[in-house]
Amino acid sequence: MSNNAINPEKGNKKFLNKLESMKIDVHACFQCGRCSSGCPVSDFFDLQVMEVVRLASYGMEDILLKSKTIWLCAACETCATRCPNDIEIVALMDVLRSLALKKGVTPAQPRIPIFHRSFLDSVKNWGRTYEVGMIAGYKLRSGDLMGDIKLGLDMFRKGRLGILPHTIKEKTEIRAIFSGKGKEYDR
Ligand code: SF4
Ligand code: SF4
């Protein structure tokens, strides 16, 4: 990452207003590092969590939307739990992923949003995950036809992958949530 690109005076005000409206108080960060030191995925990040929060407080949206970190974050909440200032770091990661998709920024880890899409399609169709259908959707979209094949066969042998989908009774309610008309959106 080029440090030359970081300039708080050129921060994206619209982005900062969005964070403020969502009560994600990135300005409360005093860079103690507790978030970064507890993150189980940090070895794979290109920006550490504390860097994400600091860049967000500078309004450096462009840098953040191109980072691997926003896609590799597992949303485990360890960072937010450890933060002494109760900064909503997981919500920040969500906002960044959502903005990246909305703005058509090429994901730095392209297979992860493809996996998310396949997972969500499965939940939308069946009300829960249908593993074989989800994997098929992921493989067709990603082109990774042979990856993890041994793992898949092992899971199948152990009965962890059902051939047929299991569905739920309240599928229409689930679909209403996806359409934005569900109870979830009345809160
Ligand atoms: S734990 Fe909170 S205050 Fe400390 S660096 Fe991380 S975000 Fe900032
Ligand atoms: S929520 Fe994401 S950034 Fe925070 S500790 Fe978990 S993996 Fe790391």
C-alpha cells in the first residue's frame, strides 16, 4: 500500500457521514491494537484491523474497498469484543463489503463474494443451506471445478453432504426477508 495515498484532508465525507449515521464511531479509536492482536485471521490480511479503523477515520474509502481484509474477515467479533471503545468493527467490515459490491470494485479475494452469493441463494431457495447445491453453484460461478474434491468426497462418505435438499416450512418468510419486505425489515 502506498502511504502517499493516505491523506485525511482528502477523506471521503460521504463515507464518514455514512459511518456516523450507522453509529460506527471510528474516531473513538486510540490505536491500542487489542483488535489486531486478537484477530484469528490477521496473518492473511493486507491491512490489520486497527489500520482499517484508522483509515476509515481518515475517510480513505478507496483504499479500504480494494483491500483483501474486508473479504477475509470471518465476522467472528473477537476484535469488537476486545475493543475498549466498543467500536462496531464487524459492522464496519459489513459496510465496506457492501460498498465494494455496490460500487463495482473488483474484490481482492473474488471467490469469497462468489461463495457468499452461492450460500445466500441456497438459503433463499430452501430456507437453509443445501450443501451440494451451494457447492455446485459456487463451482460453476468460480470455475474452480476440481478444488477441494477430496474434501468433498470425504464429507460425502461421512454423511456430511446430503444429495437431496432439506427444506423448511417457512420458506415464504425467508424469501420475504430477501425481498426486503420481511419482518426483519420492520425493526
Ligand atoms: S481495539 Fe478499538 S481502540 Fe484499540 S485499536 Fe482496535 S479499534 Fe482502536
Ligand atoms: S471479526 Fe474479522 S477482523 Fe474482527 S477478529 Fe474476527 S476475523 Fe478479525
